[in-house]
Amino acid sequence: MRPQPDPVAPGPVDIERVTELIGQLLVAFGEDPGREGLAETPPRVAAWWNSFLSAELSARGACFTEARLSNQLVVVSGMSVWSLCEHHLLPMNLEVAIGYLPDGEMMGLSKFGRIALRYAGRLQVQERFTRQVTEEIGGLIGSKDVAVAVRGTHLCMSMRGVRMEAARTTTLQASGRFQDDPVLSQQFLVLAMGQRGAA
């Protein structure tokens, strides 16, 4: 079976149509969308969808020359982003840690967060998100020496279905030397997960 191409980033949100549909959804729930407390809910929800799905945070032009850098492991952790499970349209919180080996160039630290936010701001699955962040950073630094670890809390598992509130999903995408060097891979995992007591 051939792999399917990644879904593209969402297009512009039709705010008026979403507002109308949320009103219809409230009626289908047996609610009165005109009552106090709900009267402004449809436009608020539409505005949120527009904000969440329309954020395009630039991640380009983010590398700096530093000739004396080589074989130094850089790990940026503690990043937390919200995304939406594309199977149930329920939120998932993703804790992200990214490691790379700079070689003559280093990446601006804020760009790691911007990349994570950009790929989180769409209907998503954690596995794809992890791979997309890894590939984006590898393209920016011109190297495959990148590792990304993501620990997710999924409301589709904790508030529906099996309702296991403590369940967490961890994904790891490692490429280049992180894939081939077990010592380097272990160093990354210790630094990435250590703050959560998972080392």
C-alpha cells in the first residue's frame, strides 16, 4: 500500500458558515441558541476555529552561523502545544522536546516553538505531527541529525471511550546520527524526558 500524502494546511475558515452551523448544532442538542448564555456562543466558537486553524507562524530565516559548533547536542524541551484529534475533533495536549546537532549553523530557539505551533494548529494525529516537526527542522538546518519526542494527552481517550485520564501517548522520531548512535539517542531521551521524571 502506497503512503498517502500529508493533508495540506487548512484553507481560510468561512466564519459566517461556521457560526450558522454551530447555531444549528445547539438546536440539534435540544438547546435554544438565542437564550442568555448561548446567544453569543456561535460567533465565539467560529472566531476560535478561525484563530486556531488560520495561524501561520513563519519558521524560515532562523539559522545563525557559528563556525565553532560541532558535535554539540542541543535539546529544547518543555514546549506544550494544543492540537485537535482529526478522528473526534477533541483537543490533545502535546509536550514536545526537540534535539539536533548543529554543524556550523544553529537555529534560533523560538523557531522550535513556532514550528510546533504551526503543525499543531490543524486537525492532526500525534504520529504525523512528530514526523512533520522532525522533517521541517531537518530541512531548515540541512541535516538529518534531528530527534523529536512528543508526549500527548488525548481527550478522545481520557473523556470518551475508555475514559482513562492518566493515559499518555509517547512518540519518537529519530533520524541521522540519533538513529544510528545509541549513546546519542540515550542522551537525548534523558535530557528530553528527564524533566518529567521519565529518564
